[in-house]
Amino acid sequence: MYLESRRTAQGLELDLTGSWRIADLPALERELAAVPVDGGGSALVSFSRLSTLDLSATLRLRDFLQRLRAAGWDVHFDGEPPGQLHLVDGALGDRASAGRFRPRPPEHDPPVEALGRMVVGSWGDLTHGLDFIGRIAIKGGRSLLRPRCWRPAAVARHVYDTGISSIPIVALIAFLISLIMAYLSAGQLQQFGAELYVVDLVAVGVLRELGVLLTAIIIAGRSGSAFAAEIGSMQLNAEVDALRAMGVDADEVLVLPRLIGITIALPLLTVIADGVGLCGGAILCRYLLHIPLQQYLIRLNEAIAPTTFWAGLVKAPVFGLLIGFAGTYRGMQVHGSSRELGRLTTAAVVQAIFAVLLADALFAMLFMDVGF
């Protein structure tokens, strides 16, 4: 059973069910041919129970909808129709309306008009971004109930690309930053004979803020740009459209594994950055301030509160999600040319870093309010 049709007082209701694939075309042809199209009226088509739709079945469905319209039916959809139908309509449909979308001539807009265009464009970008986040959140929640959609091989590859491959640069940056912070603070505290408090500054600074923040910024520039460039290149090569034409959910294949991978990798990188940062502080204290390693460890244990380490680590998954969303969202927006790919890849990095800094500020205010 691929199609359920029923007559109502309002007209005709059609429910598409099951899997519509090329192997099912003979049965689909019989059921579509059995639908009575005489009489005209309002036809409501529902896709809520449709699990799979490939390109061949989409072409047959489009022909059937055209037959309904030719018979005098006013066709409506219950919810958003599948992306495959949009793809086929864009490729084979009426392009008479394409003339409405003409590029503006290269002229300078009046200031008020330019401001209005910027506000409208920013609002549209915000609503599209929220729609993308909501769609991915719903699909991610549904995937929890369907283990076959988790794609562990893809997740493991992204954990490797995002996490393990980034260990050298993350460790080097954490080491150098801890050295710089310890050196600058030592120069000031030596004036008051309080060199021992350099350990407190390094411990609290690295564990609460610098470890996770610098790691997130490095990953935003390294992996956030990679997400946007990879998906954007697939958009330019029509690979994403090919996935949708085969009945594959592009968000489930391209977006979710990257989000899960970076959410797993960033906390692990943060732990490594914290450890390397504390080691860098120990080296500087030993050779610049002549603080023995044993004394450094004792003071480190006294300076670290029970919540100091977790205050930094709890931010890492949130930062990972923000970076992943920025990279994949901008990648899915790429259309037209390689110039657009470069522009949106740059936008992904900038917006990921801005989102990380904003989230870090909000975390700081939240922790201050709750005394964490």
C-alpha cells in the first residue's frame, strides 16, 4: 500500500505511505491510476507517512500531480513537500517566473535604503539560521530512537579529523599561552614578593577560561572552516542534490555526524590543553621563579577549587555545537560560484568565533550568579 485516497466534503485527500523507490514503480503506477481524478475540487496531499522517495518515484509523483491539476483539482500540501519534489520542479518546471529575480544594477543605494536592505537581510539570515537549528535538533532527537541513523563510522572519522589531528596545534598553543601568562604575572608579582601566586593565576586562568576558549577558537578556524568548505564544495558539485534525489536525508548524512564528532572531540581537546597548560606553568615557575615542582603541585592543589576544572569543561560541548552549527549552516548555504564558497567559509569562521566568545561571556555571568 503506497497511497491512500478518500473523498471528503472538502474534496480529495491523498496520503503517501511507505517507501517510494524505482523498484516499486509498477505497484505505484497501478495505485496512482486507480485514483479517481474526475470532478475537480480541492486535493490535499500528505507526506507525513512517507519514509523514502527517490528520483524516479518523484518524477512519477510529479506527473500524477500535473494530471490532477489538468483535471481541475486545486492541489495543496499538508506541511512541507519533500525536497526531491522541489528539485524536480526546479529542473523541469515552468521557469517563466525566473525573470523576476534579476541582479540589481551596480549603483549605490541611498543610505536609508541600504540600511533597510541590511536589516531585512540580517533578519532573514537569523530566521533561516533558527530554522536550520530547529530542523537539525528535531532530526537529532529522532535519530536517538533509530540507532541505524547514528552512522558511527562517519562520527569516528570526524572525531579523528577534528580531535586527534588537532592535538599538536592545541597542545602547542596551550603551552605557549601558559608560559606567556606566567611570565607576565611573575613580572608584576615579584615586586610584592608574591611569586607563589603565579601558580594560582596559571591554574585558574587555564582551567576556567583559556584552555577551553583557545581550544574552541583554534577548532573554529580549523574545523569550522573545513565543515563549510566540504559541504559547500558538495553543493557546487550538485552532490547534495544527488543525495536528496536518491531519497537520502542530506542533514542526517552531512550535518549530524559532524555535530556529534565535534561535540565529542572538543571536551577531549580541552582536557589535553588544560594538562599541557599546567605543565607549561610548572616549567616557567621552576626555571624563572625557582619554585620546586613539589611546591608547585602543592600550591596547585590548594588553588584549584572543586568546580574550577568543571567550570571550563562544561563549556566545551556547547562551544563545539556552536562551531559545528556555524560551519555546516554556511556550507549548506553555498550556491552559484566558488566566490560564494570563499565568502561563506570566511563567514562561518567569523560567526563561530563570535558565538564562542558570546557564549563564554554568558557562561561567566551565569557562573557568577550561581557561585560556580
